[in-house]
Amino acid sequence: MDNATPAELTRFFEKYPTRKLKKGWPLLYQGEVPRSAFVVKSGMIKVYDINANGEEKVITFTDTDGFLPMEWLFDKSPVSLYYCDAFTDAEVYAIPRQLLFDMLHSNEEMLQFTLRRYINLYVGATLHISALEQTKAAEKLLRILQWLSLRFGKEIRPGTFKVDIRLTHQDLASMIGMTRETTAVELGKLRTQKVISYQNQRYILNAEKMRQILGEDELRDLTI
């Protein structure tokens, strides 16, 4: 299935001003009423929550041509439900909500693009939920790595994917509700088993070995 952004939509984005964000800079605060919708031009935005103990919990990452905040853009909430920060250096378009909403509903091609994008996000969200539901730390970690390989991985050789995002042990831990220490231990085990390798906080994943351990061959041909 073609997930490329329609050329007409790209031209529409380019009519509007952009904001440049350094890594770690905030784009939106939880509870904020946005002044405009945002579309990611480059880089990556982290969407996250902070629990009652002050711990950061990653909801998702939004990359090129992703919309923020989705719940506000599609009139499901009057405010941003989560914090949104630049996970890498990033640039975003700032577009009036109604104009972007109307553009996404302007013709069949736009509707199909919007539908495909949100089906992908839905499938990704179910994989993330599946990781959170696991009782064993190893399975939590394997499933979130599986999601990362499907969502952001590039196949560098048959069955092997590189996730070209710098992810610390704490980043991974905050996605699955584990401590940094437990995450580091489990990553070490997977590295010893040659399921993963990593250097400079970037991960190379053996998808076949991951599926064998999890016993889930049905994900072999999944794309999101």
C-alpha cells in the first residue's frame, strides 16, 4: 500500500510558515489550546505524558508529515492531551486547523491518504498496547522493539532492520513502564542472544529471531 504524501498536499503545506525546534524544545504542553495545527516537515516529535510520580511515559513518536495534535485537529478534544517535544532537531509547519482539516477532506485522494495514515497509527498503537500488557520484562521489550522496527526500521539486509533513531535505555523504558536498569539488563540478554545489536544508541534488530522468540509469525508481512 502506497503511504506517500500526495504532491498536492505537500504543496499545500509549503504555503505556511515553519518553526524550527532544537532537540528537547517544547512544541505543545499538555492542556494547551493550540494556536494552529502542526505538520512535521523534518525530524521527530515525541508525544508523552507525565504520571503522578513525575515519570515520563512515551505515547508515540511523530515523524515527517505527521499531524499534531491529532485529537485537537479532528475536534475530539479542545486541548492537547499530551506534551509534544522535539525528540530530534525538527521543523514543523504551522497551519490553521480548519484549513488543514478542509484540505484533508477535499477530495478522494486526500481522504484515502488520511485513512491510510490513521490505520497505520491504529495498528501501531495496538502493538504498543500489546507490549504494555505483557507480564515479563523480556516480552515487553521485544514487542516494543518489534513496533519500532515496523514503524521506523529500514531493512539493511533480508530480515534485519536498523532503527535509525537515537534511543537511550530510559527512552525504551518509558515506553513500556519498566525501569532503566531492568531495560538495560534485558537488552544485554538480547544482545548476547544475537537478537539485537546496538551502537551509539541506535539498534539493529533481527526480525526473524524476534518472531521466533515471541512465536508470532503472523507479523512477518505486516507494514505500518
